[in-house]
Amino acid sequence: MGTDQHSPASARAARIEEMRRAERARSRRNRVLAIAASVVVVAGLVVGGVVLVRSQSDSGGDEGEDTAASGDAKGGSGHFTTGKDGVRTWSGKLARTHVSTKVTYPMHPPVGGNHNPVWLDCDGDVYKEPVRDESAVHALEHGAVWVTYTDKAKKADVDALAAKVKRTPYSLMSPYADQDAPLILSAWGHQVSVKSASDPEVDKFFAAYVQGEQTPEPGAPCTGGVMK
């Protein structure tokens, strides 16, 4: 029998590849625009600095809090509900405010909540060291699946999952000490523990949640962010 070129898996792979091509084109275009805009930005900073100093002098200083900088330190409220397939779905509000401060998430690894303005690169990126929760959550907002593991995970499983991530756009992987199982897969609002890299739930989770319906910002980039 021939392969069905119109299967859901084929359609999803084609859609992700098209997003990847568009992202590369957008990155090239942004680099050109950034060079042109830098001169304008420098000039604007000079003028803005003068205006800011004058404004603070007139008002006696800026005593207000910058909500974008300080933000809400809470990652959200609610609880997990476990389905028959073992996937835990967050029942409750997941905030989406950009903050530059550390966020206290109610779950580990986090599956959503306030997050850093810069996302963690998630174009099949495998990180050998722990990453910042706040940037990883931003990657989840873009539709990525985040694979995490503890030092209790078997090396063979870690290697196999790393290989899968490397060939899957909109995915990333990193060690994570503060989790209640050796191997966990997370997406925005969803999470599952798996027994091994060959656990059938691995492929099911990737198929369902890589750029899945849960994605708050489908098609948003997974490159051009931070790489640690």
C-alpha cells in the first residue's frame, strides 16, 4: 500500500515545514530592517533621554511601578485534571503577561503563565544545562513541546528523546531537577509523564501538541530568541 499523502500527520509536517520556511525568510528580512532601524533608534534614544530627564525633573522623579518590568510574580491559579490517557490538563487561568522578573509557577515544569518577553529557541534545540522557566514557557506559548528529565532517567531514553527533539521543529529539551518523574513532556496547559522514550504516549503527545490546538500563538517563531 502507498503512503497516504493527505494523512493528518503528513498535513501537520507540511504545515510545520512551511512555518519553518516563513520563519527563516522573516529572520533574514528582520536583520535587514534592524540595520536600517538602528540609526533611527539611536537618534530616538538621545531625544527620549532628554525628554525623560526633563519629565522626571518636573515631577520630582518617577515613583510609579513599571508593570512590564516588575510584572505579576504568579504563574497562574488552578490545578491539573488527569485524563484516561494520563495527560494532565491545567484547569484554571494561565496568565500570559510578559515580565522580566522571576515567576513562581504552581507546577513544575510549568505549562503556562506569565513569562519572559524573549522565548527560548525551540527549533529542535537540546539543552545540556537547565534553562530559565520563564523563557521556556514563552516557547510553549508558541506551540512547542518541552521534554524534561531528571538524573534518574536512563541515558538511553535521554539520548533517544534528544534525537526525536532534534528532528522536530517546535520542540526543545533540557534537564529539570524539580519534577516528580524522570521523564516529562509539557505543552501549553498540558503535561504527561512517560516511562521511557519508547512509551507510545511520546509520539501521541508530540502529534497532538506540537503546534496543536492549545497553542496561544500558532506560527510564532521558535528561533531568534535566547539559547540558554
